[in-house]
Amino acid sequence: MPKVEFILETVSPLFLNGANSRTPDLLRAASVRGQLRYWFRAIKGASINSSQRLFEEEAKVFGTTDSGSPVTIRMWTERDYQPQSVPMLPHRRVRGIGDGGNESRADAFAEGIRIHLQLVTRPGVPFPRDFLKALATWQLIGGVGKRSRRTFGAMQHIQWQPSADAKFPSPLSWWQDGLNNLNVDNYLAALNRHFEWAFKDLERTQHSSFPALMPDTSWIVVSRQHYGSAEEANQEAFRLIRSRNHPAGDGTVYYNLKNQGPFGGVGRPVGRLASPLHVQVRRLAGGRYHLVFTAMANALSAKHRQSLKQFMADAVTEYDGVTVWGTL
């Protein structure tokens, strides 16, 4: 039966919780499956504006409570790892960025932990194309766990082993080398090939009520600027966020990140809103850490969309950023 196994390595601290929200839990297959469903919707949602139709398409790939998925996901670690106390808000310790407040430390699994991810289909059944699209999107720009939209929970494969009967399309050729061995130009090329393939032959919908990588309402930017660690990359991202979140001389607040502005938040009248901005980090050749910004603004108001667009434009300027998808 077709099978592929990746050995993943954490690139930034990984915050996960089991039944007890105060106790960290090792990564489970369900955590990754949830991420794959999310990125499946982000891609497929660019061509489907019906929640029911999207659910039906998702069920074909990931199954439902009534029917299983054609792909089985298994995960395990090479050994037992002890969690470490890690700040969830490391920018607060940096003069000029933070406010000196609580770093909000929590138990996490540190960088360098190795996790096996095994994917298996049924005998004679190839990996569904849409599954591979979601998997590769998550690997290229996504994370997992708490604060994964703010550089945490990044993982990259350092080895992979496909079975002889597992066939994969050419846009996934970067799997052979892994991101650790790609320089930034190779990484950008892999991203460009991926999104060209992922959206090939997909009809574009005019509207989607859920986060989707629609080319006119999303924007993905990779920094050519690089950093020496995931924490430094996190602090640099917050330097831009924080510097623009305070009133200018004329009283303007550039991004209005709080109270359900363009970056989500908590407050009235609708409760908690997840951020439409994903900030991730990837470790490329030479141990260089690069920021990856992904904005999906299709559910935002025109005012908030413009604020998010301004942030992404500033990220291009501040970090020598390169656009790989979308225009917002």
C-alpha cells in the first residue's frame, strides 16, 4: 500500500495541551489532521463559496464520523521528551519592542525534537491530490499548536522515506531535499511551483465567508532578511507589529491590532476572533531563519482589510520581503 514517512524536527517551541489544558501533551495525529483540514479549506475555499459543498469535498479526503479517510495518519516521537518553560511572548523582554510585561511562560516542547509522521493509504489507492495539496501547504507555511499564528509550532522534515508504490507530482520534488537544505531562492521557487500547482484548474469564487487563499484577498510574503534563531525572528515580527500599534503624532493608529481589528482579538460584540494573519518561521540552509507572513482577509471589512494590506506592504519593505502569492 502507498506509504510515506517523514521525520519532522521542531523549529520553534511547540505548545500543545491534552485534556488538562495546564499540562502539555505530545503531538497527536489529530493535531496535524486539524491543520491539514484547515489548509484544505483555505485552498478549496477559493473555488467553493458554499459551506455545505466544502464540507462534502472535505469529507471525501478526511472522512466524517460515518466514513473514514482514505489516508491514515500516525505520529510518534523517537524518545520521551520533557517539556520546558518557554515564554509565549518573548518580544516583551526586548527594549523598544516589549512593554516589560509578563512573558506568559508555559510548558512547551523545545526546538530540535524529532517526530515521525507516517501517512498510509489503502491498498492500491493513491494519495488524494487534495490531501497532498493541504499537506504541502502546511509544511511550507503552516504550524501547529498554540500561538502557531505567531511563529510557534513550526516543524520541518529532515528525512523522508516513500514506499516504492507511492507516487507524487513533480511540484513536491522539494521533499527530496527538505527545507533545511534549501536557500531562500530555492524555497521561494518551491513555493511558487506549489501554489501554481495547487490552484491549477480551480475556478475562482467571488466570495468566501471563511479564510481562503483567494488571490485577490490573500497575500503571502517571505522575508529575505534572516535571523539567528526562531525567537529572534519572533521578536522582529513583533517589532513591526508593536511599532505600528501606537498613535502617531496625528493620533493615527496604523493597524489597530486590539479589540477585533484586522488581526482578530477578544471583545464585543462578537466574542473571540482568530487572527487572519499567520506569521511563521522557516529554517533554511545555513541555519538561517526566515519569516513567512500569510494574510487571508476575505472575511474582513474593507477598513480592516486595508489595514492588513498596509501591514503586509510594510513587511515587504522592512524585511526585504518577496511576494509568492496574492495581492490582497
